[in-house]
Amino acid sequence: MNSALPLNTCLSWMPMKNRLKTRLLRLSYWLAHYLAAPAVYSRQPFVRYPYMYSPSELMELTRQLLSVKVPGAAVEVGCHQGWTTCFLVEALMEQGLEREYVCIDTFTGFTPEDTAVEYKYRGKAVGTYDDDFVITDPQWLRASVKRCGYSNVSVYAADATTFDYQALGKIAFALVDLDLYRPVKESLKRIITQMARGGVIVVDDCHDAQNPRWDGAYQAFMEFCKERNITPEIVRGKLGIIRT
């Protein structure tokens, strides 16, 4: 007698199993943060390579950041656990450059408004993004920044599509790593008005086929460039560049 569960039962169990795994991981990181924060800076002590970018992409981001000579803040929109943050802030320090570095993230994953666009209008399966980037917290990032001795880093828990970028003054460099169509499109509209002349915006995931899961960023980038009469520039196969 075959005692296996029906296929539809197995499929319905998977999202619940993934959510439970995510919640347990988040709880373990919280406990580590509170019980032994100085010893668990990474919050991922057994991860072989923690960065969301390849080495060549990190080098390109560094090159773009250091190429900007005009005054203004560096803004990273969508920073998750802050590994790219630390890398780029270290790059500024190594060159002896003083620039305010601002991190903006919901720290709770994608907003319902952002995922609704993917599910209702862009053909993505409902639930695809529900557990992405939720194992993070602004307190973790602030603690990491403090332990590293960075005095030029500010952390904001906020929605990139409604954040008041005017409060930051002029922006010289912006890294927009928001993955989905709506947050990329809406944040670019707000950021561009604050960009200093001679500044650079970098948008991640600007490719149409490499990873369909994140193709909303590419669509948003291309539409934005067309609407602003900007010639699209994509380097390293996925980093969209806008020069202001």
C-alpha cells in the first residue's frame, strides 16, 4: 500500500516549512545578537561567501563609488545585512575619503505593495517573495557599524518608495538594490531629484534573462532611462549605470 502524501498536500506544506525555517533562523540570529554580539559580527558565521555580489561586481561598485568627485552622500537603498555596506565604507576609508554613507531598508523584506505588482501584473507565483530578506534587523546593522568604528554610517528602517531623500541633502552616489519592479521604479524617481551633478546611480539586477526572479529591476531601469532620455549603460552584465 502506498502511504505517500498526495502531491497537492506536499506542495501546500512546502511554503509553511520554508516560513518555519526562516523564523527559526531569524530567532537564532536574534539570540546570537543579544547573547554574544561581539563574537557574531557576521550573523552568518558558517557562510562561505556572504556577499550578494561577485568579486568583480564588488570591484565595479567600488570603482563607481570612488570615481565620484562631487560632494554629497553615498546612499545604499536595500542593504539587507550590510555586507556590501561594510565593503564600500572600507573602500572609502582606505582612500581617506570622507563621505556620509546612508543605509535604507525595510528590514522586514518586500512590502505588500511591491509584491502585489509582481503577483498581479508581472506573472510571478503568489508567495514567491514572501520570505526573502527578512532575516535582518536595523539593530544588527547598527551594532556591526559601531563595532567596526564607522562614524559616517546612518541606518534607516524605511520604505524606499516613500523615504524623504530630500532630508539627506545632495546625493553623490546611490546603489539601488531593490530587486522588484515597483520599488526600483519609485525610488529612482525620488532619488534622481536629489542627485548632485556629476553623481552616479547604480541599479542592481539589470538583466533580462539571467535571473527571471529579479527581472523587475531590469524593466524598471529600462523604462526609467527611456522616460528620462537616458542612454542605458549596463556593466558586468547586471549593474545599470545612470550618470547625473
